[in-house]
Amino acid sequence: MMMIKSIFVSFIIASVLLTSVFAEVGGKRTLVVLENLSQKNLYSTFFKTLEKKGYELDFQPATTEVVLEKYGDFNYDHLVLFAPTLESKTITSNAVLNFIDGGNNVLIAGSNKISETIRDIAQECGMDIEEDNTLVYDHFNYDKSQPDHSLLVADQFIQDSPIILQGLDKPVIYKGIGHKIRSNPLNFAVLTGSSTAYSGKKTNGASTKLMGKSCGLVSSLQARNNARVTFSGSIELFTDKSFGTTLEKNQSGNKEFVENLVSWTFQERGILRSSQLELVKISTESNSTVAPDVFTIKDEVSYSLKVEEYDGVKNEWVPYVSQIQLEVIMLDPYIRTFIKGDSKGIYKINIKLPDVYGVFTFEATVQKPGYGQLEHIIRKPIVPFRHDSYERFIPAAFPYYAACFSMIIGTFIFSIIFLFNKDPKHIQI
Amino acid sequence: MKLLLLLLLSILISINYSAPTFTNRGISSVYSKNDINNLNRFISTQKQGKLYGTDNQQLKDTFYAVGALTRLGESVSDAKTICSTVKEQLETNKFSDIELLYNGVTILSELKCIEEISSASKKIQETLKSKLQNGDLLETTQAVNIVFTLQSAKLVTNDDFDLTSSVKRIVSLMVEDEGTFKSTESDSEGTLLNTAAAYFALARLSHRLDNQEVDKQVAKVVHKMDTVIANAEETTDTLYFTDLQTTASLFHSMLSLASINEKVADFVSAKQVNQIAEYLLKQKNVESLSNAYYLIVGLKKCQKNSVSQPLSLTLEKSIFSPSNLATVDAFVTDIFGQNIPATVNVNKIVSSKAPRSTPVLSDKKMTTTGNKHSIDVSNENLKLGLYNIEFKVVPTDNEDYAEITSTQVITITGSITVDDMKFSFAPKADQLGSPKNSQDVVFGKKLSLVDIPANNLARVFFRINSDKQVFVPQQVGIRFYSPSREIVVPVTHSAESFSYTLTNKEMGKLLGYQSGNYQMDLIVGDQSITPLQWNFGEINLKFSQKTQPTSRYTENQPIVHAFRQPEKRPPQSVSNLFTLLVLSPAAIFLLGIFVVGFNLGKFPTGMGFIWTMGFIASVSSIALLIINYWIHSTMDVTLKRLALLLIPTIFFGHRSMSYYYNKYNTEKEIKKD
């Protein structure tokens, strides 16, 4: 009876642990903060798309006191802040940054008036939002069917991270505030103004200092803990009206843009994990038979690692087939090599260990724009040769050996003859 | 005393000036014919079978659809089928469910086929009487509404029901402190939806019964209306209660009460009506039949009420070129875009860039032709740019509509030229103005490649004109670009000219210290001009600092470990030769012994032989041990064995030495003798 009880308790603990481990990616609990709940209708298509994907949306007005974290556990996996003027008692910049530090994702939409809370969050995430009452204008690339030059036709999509927008090429109608993105590998200028765009005052259109492609429209942060934060200077981008807009009789790319952007932000793709590490000795130059498993300098070892990518649509992990970087480091990298993966996502290579002993780190990393951070680290000591590991007979030393032994034998023979030889003369006497 | 009075007076004046004054700016948009068509299309898509909506609440959805369409004056397709289907459903239910009955009766009434249920009036009366006496708040208010609907169709009379006591019942359900209404006596809190239902029923009861007692009860309710309005949420432009349904129904019922009780106007202001209208106009994109119904109910109440009916002023055209600029035409409409007779004045026309500057035109009456109000601005010499026009609208019907002051923006567009452009570079800033360091750039042409030394400054200077007059556009920037780098820098404006001075340090920072050739484009943009992008030159920049990479991550190169090379050894043959050379003395020695010959005649006999042989054997064993050590053994094993071998070696050595000592002494004594 006791055994059944203990098995049952172990099963529950294991289940809880497994749940917490796998809850890191693919969680669907989403808090949506709106200026007021009646605005829900404005974004109904966007919210329906999320609900269809299985996201559990909890709509709350900006005035409500919602707790993101309790006793170290987060109540939500994603946060949608559709309240540009948000000044909440509970959803403070610190609370949101803590939420991000916990590996959760945040989608923020702004307008031409932005609260200090949103500004603080954006600033911490590498984006400097323009002053209130400014908009991005472009007198060259705007929706010509409207007199408003702040209704941009934006098509400057991010180039180095195709995973974010998945090759979208249809222009997007955008009206909103601009921001400057800091030069940081973790920041992604998903959509920027064209060369002729600029940030100008809403009242008279007079330009500020932010011009050209530096004028960010939608930007993201891929944090080192895989959390993703996206800031859009336009909340209108997510409205039903925006999804239905047409450009010269063609449908604008707003709907696809938002869907791709949000699915990436909510970690539906581009998240990597590694497993099944194998690091074994294949051959050695050491002659020693003591502790054969310990890595010795100049050993040839086999390194193998499985890397998988999360597929949010199928909700499963699929092989990541690309290239990883492997470094063997002791303070500085001694070996750096690139490994190509097979169709099963297995990355395998044979390497010869350096002839320097010490504690080495085998670090496998993937640095691909738009993908999460992957760093698989294992530390192994590499020992020098033992006294008996070296070669026993060195041909070059044979003369010394011969000298030594010939001297021993010669002395021995000479001693016997010297001691026991009887002089013939003495015999005659 | 005089000073005190003066102080008091000044305080009073300052209070008067600082008191917030509401300027009715009208509504920013209207519910246009296009919006009505969109709604009509949406409702038609919701029809499933004979009725609208989903299976489980088809009658309710049909109530919403028919209610929205009839309020908009749109025809309901297949009305006869709807009437017969509704009647069938009511008969199936035996007219017992009050909500179903309310929805059904309202649909039949609005489709003008209510006589179809005349035969069931007795059954309906029984249900109504029961609900008026014992129903909860919603049931009672629904029963009241059904009574009035049937009464209008002359299917029942007032005498059939005790409606006065229903008034008391409804008012008794009001929560005294909050002014909201609860469903039953046992409930502790009221809701805004209940309040809306109660307000509307009381408004109808008060209007139909024309009874002082009822009016007193209504006054009691109106007295608490301010606390109900305090539940509203307010933004700069809008005001609303929780959601569209609550906002529209509460707004509709409050203004219904306003038509029978003037005090309501003390609580519901024209500003609030405007804000609610703005809120409703933002909910144009409906996604359900209920939202469509409540949107139209709210908008219709905005269009006609006794407090304030929102107005909107729209311009026929807002973009003009200087050549065709003659009149600015405007229309005054209500929330549904219906023209409203009014007198319109232009308070002022002022440049958008400097809203506080002296107006270009002020206080001029617009001429009215039919519904169009026009003002001639051809003589005002309006330059390119944006202008704010402030209109004052005084409606002819000043009882239903309030004055509004609306500000609209017009744009005067045209073309520009860039004149007097000079490009100069020099080691010092004060040398940039020198003619020998400057090159003129003709508008439309391109300057040939200019090589700028690393320690030099460069400056671009120009003027922008329109019709030979200085024009200051909203955007003036210079774009520097190469295949891999691009920046746009703002150009500063001063004293009717524009200039940008570039320094090596600043450009290096902006361009990531990438040396090379850069094209230069002048970008001029403004809402009122045809924008200009002119490639006016090319420069070569040199930076001494290390170029910053353009890629996101540093491109790592493979690292191959350089192993320490083993020390060089002589070839095997050389080693063998030396080995032979080293062994040769020993070989000569051995050969010599055999050649010379030897005689081990002194080798002892007897016990001496044994000790000597033992000793030689021990020493030989030690030699073999050393050879064994060299071949394969370890120091540990060798030392242990050596220790063991030392015992016989010492023993035999000692015995041998002792033997030879004794023998030596014996031989010595023999010689003496």
C-alpha cells in the first residue's frame, strides 16, 4: 500500500515538473489590456485569429488591477498591451520587464500619445519612442487615395531575418508614431520607413530629427532568454479596418503582416532546443592504460548534438536542419568549427583535442537572426600525458642505450677477468 | 479696504477665466450612406433560413436585425415569411415566455403584421398580467413595452392592466444610494442594463399614463440620475458605459426620460451627447446583430432627442492649387449625414504651421446656396501650405441643435524650386564661405564626384522657393547612400535658407566609418507640394577608424588549433650507425680478450667458488633487472625487485669479500713463514 502511495506521489511530482519544463514554450495564456473593453470590437479579427490558434485571451481594461506574477509564477504566457496611454497600478514597467525576464512575450501597440510606462518598457527593450503628438510622414509613399500623408505605404521589411515575416512582400498601410532602434544584435527593425519617411509633429507636420530608414515603425526584441517583445507605433495596424484596406485595388498586406509578426512574437517559430549530447573518445595518442575515459591531449573525440525547432502550428518539435557553431574554449577558443546537420537534426563531428591541458568548454551555439538563442555548454577536463604515456623506445636514443649497456657488460666482463685471471708467468713460478 | 476689494475682484476674475468652458466642436464624422449599406450587407449575411441568426436564439437575432433595418428605414426582405414564422414560434410557446413574446411582438409590430396574433390576445394578456404583478424587473419592463405595442395596434386597452402599480413596482427596485435598478427585491446590487430598461419603461409609462403620481415616481428616479452617469468612463473625445449595448440602451432611455422630464437635461449635457456620439461612431464595424441593433438605436437617439442633436461640418474639397483656388464649400449635417439648415461664419483662417499667428482672414459670413455654404478666398493670396479654417455654425432650428465651432484643414498645393545651391568644403568652418572653396549646383543637375579630405568640413547651402517666394517645407533632408550604407540627415533652416554642415567625425559615426563614395539626394517634402528627391552630387569620404560591420552578428571564422611540432630527430639509419659505433669498443674489447686469451685460474674453489658465483649471479640479476626495466617494467616494480635482489647480493658479496680477505691473510702468513 505504501509503495502504491509513493508511486502515486512520484507520478504527481514528475507530472508537475514535466508540465513546468514544457510550459516554457507554447503556453497560450494571454492577457489583453485595452484602454476600455468596448475597443475589443475594433480588433475582433485579430483576436479571433489568436483564439482560433488556441490562445486563451483574458481581456482587461487598463484601469483593472491585474497581477502578472504571483509567488514567482506567471499568470500569463503572453501580454498584449493595446492601451497606449496605460498608467496602471499593477501593470507597471517593472512588472512588465519582470514578465519579460521570466521568458514571456509582450506585444505593445502605440499611438501618437504614449504613457511613460510604455516608454519605459520600450526603452529598456532598445527602442526610443518619439515624443507625443508626432507621427511618421512620407510625402512620397502614402496611400494616394487619402489626403493624409501620414497614412504610409510601408514596404521596408526586415531583410536579414526572413523567419519573422516569412517572405511577406505586400506593402502595409501604417499610421502611427515612429521610434529609433538602437544598434544591437538583439533588436530587429521589422518594419521601417522608407528613405523619404520622417517623424513629424502631428499638428503641422514639421519634421523632427528622425528621418529615413532610421525611423522605426515596428520593431522587436529577441531577448537572450528567448522572450520576445514587439512594439508597433500604430495600434491601428491591428484593427479590422486596417485588415480590410486596399491599395490600388489590391488588398494591403496588413493582415498577413500582423499574423506573421504576432506568431513570431508569441514564439510559434524560431525557438530552438538541444538534446542527446554525445562526446566520446575515438582514439588516443597516449600509451597509458590508466583511466582510459579521461580526455587526454591530442585525443580524437566524436561530438554529436540533436537540435530541434518548435513548430507552433503543429505544436511539436521538428528537426532544425542548418548549421551550428562548435567552439572548444579555455578562456579563448582553441577550436572553432561549423557543423552541418542531417535531416534528423543531428550535428556530428570528429575533432582532435588541442595539445594544451586544462578544463575546456565545448560550446555549441546557433546565432541566426530571428531565431532564439541556443547555447549548449559542457565542460570537460583535458589531462596531459602520464609518465608512461610517451613512447618507450626512441630510436634516436639507441646510441645512449648501447653505450650504457656496453659499459655495464664490458665492466662486468673486465672485472671478472681482472679478478680471476691467472698470469701464465705466475703459473710457471 | 480698497486693496482687499481689488484683490477679491481679481480673484473672481481669474476664477471666471480659468473656469473650463465647453466649446461644442460638433462630431468629427458621420454615419454615412456607405456605412448604412455596409450594415445592411452585414445583416443580410446573417440570415439563416427563414429568420436571422443562430438556431438557439433566432427570434432574438431577428428582433435585432429587424429593429436595426426598420430604424434605418431599410426594407426587410421576405417580411411575410418572417411574420408567419414568428407567429408559429409564439404559438408553439403558447405565448408564455415573456422574452420570446417581447421579441416576437416587437418584430410583428415593426413589420406591420401584428394583427396576425390578434386571436391570441387573451393568452397574451394573461402572461402580461402575471409578469406585471410578479415578474422581475426585466420581465416587468418587457411586459410594459408589449402592452404599449399591443395598445398601439388596438389589441388591448389601458384598462386591461394596472400599470400605475407597475410604476411603483419598478421604482421600488431602485437602489437608493446608487440610482441603479436591481432585478428583484432580494438582489443587493443594481446593474446599468436594468437601469436602462427601467428608465425606458418609466418614460413610456409616464408619457402614456399622464398621471401625477407616476410623474412623482419618475422625478424620484431622475433625481438619482447623476450617480448613474458617474459610472461612465470618459476619454478626451468619448464617453461610454461598459460596452456598446449598455451605452446605447442607457443613452437611449435617458434621453427618452428627458422628453418627459426637463430635469434630465441638468444631468445629460450637450458635451456628453457629443462624446457618446463619437463613441458610437467608433463602433461602426459591428460583428453581431445585437451590436448592429444597439448601434443604430444609439445613433438614432443622437439624431433626434430633446437635449442636443450633434452636428457635423464637412468640406466638399480640402485640397486646392493656387490657380484654381476660388471658394471653399462646406455642408452642415446631422449624425446620419442629413443636411441641416444653418448659417455658417468663418471665424478665422490661419496657417497650420503657426496657429497663433495673425489670421489670413477673420470673421466672414459664408454665402448659402441650398445646402452648400461657400466662402471666396481667391483674393486672400494664400501661399502653399496647410491652413486651419474655424467655422461657426448657427443652426436655423436652435431648439433641437446647438451652435458648433468646427475647425477644418485645407491644403494649397504647388511646385517648388531649389535655388542658390552651393557645395563647399574646407579645413576650417570660416573658410566654407569663400568662393574658391565653393561649387554652384544648378537645380536639376548633378555635381561631379568631390573628394573630401579627412580633416575637412563640407557644407550644403540652398534656398527653397515657390513662385519666387521663400517656402519652408515640413521636411528637408539630405540622404547619403552607398550600396551598403544609408542615412538621412535633417537640414537646418535659418534666415530664409537651408544648410547642412557635415564633419568627418559625425559622418563616420552615422555611416559606420565605411570609407568610399556616397551619393547625395536632397529630399524636400510637404503636404502642400509635389515632393522632391534630387540626386545633386557624389562625395568621397575617408575615415581612419575601423569599419563597423553591417551584419547583425560578427561573422566568425573557423579556428584550427596549431599543435606543437615534435622536436626533430635524426634518421633511423644515423641512429643505428651511431649505435654500432658506440658498441664497437665493447666489441673490440671482447674480441681482444679472445685474441689475447684469458685464464680464470684464480677463480676460487670450495666455498669461495660458491660465494663468488652467488655474488656474480646476483650482480648479473641486477643487470638483467635494469634491462627488464628498460624493456617493459616500471620503476615501482623494478625497485621492489631490486630491494629483493640486494639481499643475496649483499650476502654473497660479504661472504666473497670475507673469503678473499681470509685467503689473502693466509697467503701473507705463509710468505712470512
